[in-house]
Amino acid sequence: MTEPLLSIDRVSHEFGARRALLPGRRGHLAVDDVSLTIGAGESLALVGESGSGKTTLGRVVAKLLTPTGGTVQVDGRDVGGLRGRELLAYRRTVQMIFQNTQHAFNPRRKIRDILADPYEIHRLPAPDGRDAALGELMERVGLRASMLDRYPHQFSGGQRQRIGVARALSLGPRLIVADEPVSALDVSVQAQVLNLFSRLRRELGLSLLFISHDLRAVYFLCERIAVLYQGRLVEVAPRERLLEHPLHPYSRRLIAAVPGLGGRDSAEVSTADAPAAAPAAGGPATAAGCHYAATCPLHVQLGRPDRCLTERPALRATAGGSAVACHFAGDESPAPVPSVVTEEVR
Ligand SMILES: Nc1ncnc2c1ncn2[C@@H]1O[C@H](COP(=O)(O)OP(=O)(O)OP(=O)(O)O)[C@@H](O)[C@H]1O
Ligand SMILES: [Mg+2]
């Protein structure tokens, strides 16, 4: 197997980690021991409820935050120790796109100058003359070269997001981390910007870490989906597999919440026949147990096994191509695993 472009290996990020060393203080573990890879040209989605650590992990990958544990590697090289020129080269390789385009650009500067910034910062001459390169960038994202002399407020939200994409593309990145890039846009415009991402991936062979709440957008754009819950990776699987046969009870809940999206196994585990709820022996799940146990229907259905409260579930590979962090997921439905059709990475 070829080496992945990006390897996230047991990465954690605790906000306030230093303060937490003081007596009586606690940090906030936003990302908790997450391992993931992204292949060259591959598109991976990060999904999960608000506060689950998606942005934090994205920022760690883009090296806007330093992880408090674990390593991030690109082409097999740990990016933690990069300095100077090597760090600049990393910043060219990995670019981040954010949700809010309203305040992303200095309102007093023309788009021409905004798009020229990356070349200045990296002290790179634009190929074939700067103007030609900037015009080409604009056209690549579906805008016109003649718009370079406009100011940010003279663009619509969708057009501004295209400019954000152009700026990210200017130095030839190999991986884009896109954090909710279409959530702030009108629904009709969202589809256009998603199409742009899809086209750029095809044309440029880009890898994408796509952070989104929108499972439909994720399904359209990504080959694999990783589900985070309270900072932990609970499931990662090829998209069809995850949407049609989610294993983790939390993934099931997430997918069941989008009508018409999930397959036969996306319904939540029924709790109708479960034994009456008894107070959990160990109280709420501790760091040692499963974070989801407190609200997990499968935990109830199985008679509240202690293991969920005392032992953190490791991510385990399943025969169907998913990896799931649950001691019991899959055990309640012995149905044969359907074959998975995964799309070729384009
Ligand atoms: N700078 C910070 N200082 C302290 N805690 C933070 C900071 N940034 C984020 N957090 C906390 O870390 C957790 C993860 O936040 P993060 O922004 O990564 O979540 P998210 O999954 O991107 O959520 P959303 O879907 O709402 O964007 C949250 O509990 C959040 O409150
Ligand atoms: Mg976020």
C-alpha cells in the first residue's frame, strides 16, 4: 500500500493544558487520541455534533494549533518539528478554508492584492507573470479575471467563498482542510460551491479533509467518513458503508436524523424491549469508559454492561471495511455484511 499523504497518529488537543497543571484546574480535552489517514487525492469527511472537536482537529492538521499529544505526518514526515523554510513548505502543502467569508478579507484591499499575498509571504514569483496567474486562479474557481480590481464587499457570499478557495489554491496545495465551507451560504449556492470542490479535486488531484454537519454534502464529496463524538473517533468507514450500515450507535443516531439518507441499518437501536433503566453503576461515563454510554440505546438494550463505563472502546476494524470504537456494536445484528462499493479515488 502506498504511504498516505497525511497520517494523524494518536493526536490529542487539550485547551488550557498548561493551566491544568495547576491544582484544582482542568483543561478541556477537545481531541482525544485520534488516528486517521488521508491518501493522495482522497477526500475524508469529519462529522459529529457541535463541540465534538472537528475544527480543533482541522486546525491541528493545518498546523494552526500544536497538538498536546500524538503526531501529524505528511509523506511520512513528522510536521511537529518543522521550522523556517520547511514550515513554509508545509503551509504551501496544506491550506485551510473557513466557513465565514464575511470577515475573511481586508475590506479595503482589492482582490488582486489579497490573492497576491501568499506569493509575497512565501517570496515566490508567480509563474508566467503575476497578473496572468491571478487571472487564471479566478477562472479556475469560476470567477472572471476582470473581477480582480473589485473589493470584497462587491462579491456575493458564494463568490467570496470562491475567492477563499482561490487564495488557498494559489500556492499549489496537496491537501485542503475545509471547515464548514458552505454552511454560511444559501442552499442554492451551496451546491455550486460543492461542485467547485468536486471539480477541483478531479482536476488538481487534491486531497480534502472536509468538515461538515451536512451529511448530504459529505456524501456528495467524500469517499470516507470519520465520526467524532466528544473528541473521540467513534467510527470511520467508506461513505456508502457508513450511511447504509452504520455500526456505532452514535453514527446511527446521526444518520437517522437526516430523513431519506440512511439505509436499512441507520435506524437507531430500539430501546423498546430494553430492560428498565437502572441508574448506571459507575455514574456518568468516565474518561476510562465510553463517552456515549450515558445516552447509548445499545448500552440500555444490552442491560447496561459495566464494560461500557469502565473500559474505553478501542477502534476495531470490521470485516465490512468499517472501524468502530464500541465494545458491542454489530453484536446485536448478526445479519450478513453487504458488499461495499467504494468509489475509485479520482
Ligand atoms: N480556544 C479554545 N479554548 C478552550 N476551549 C475551546 C477552544 N476552542 C474550542 N474549544 C472547545 O473544544 C471543543 C471542541 O471545539 P471545536 O470547535 O473543535 O468543535 P466543532 O466540532 O468544530 O464544533 P462546531 O460544529 O460547533 O464547529 C468544544 O467543547 C469547545 O468549547
Ligand atoms: Mg467547528
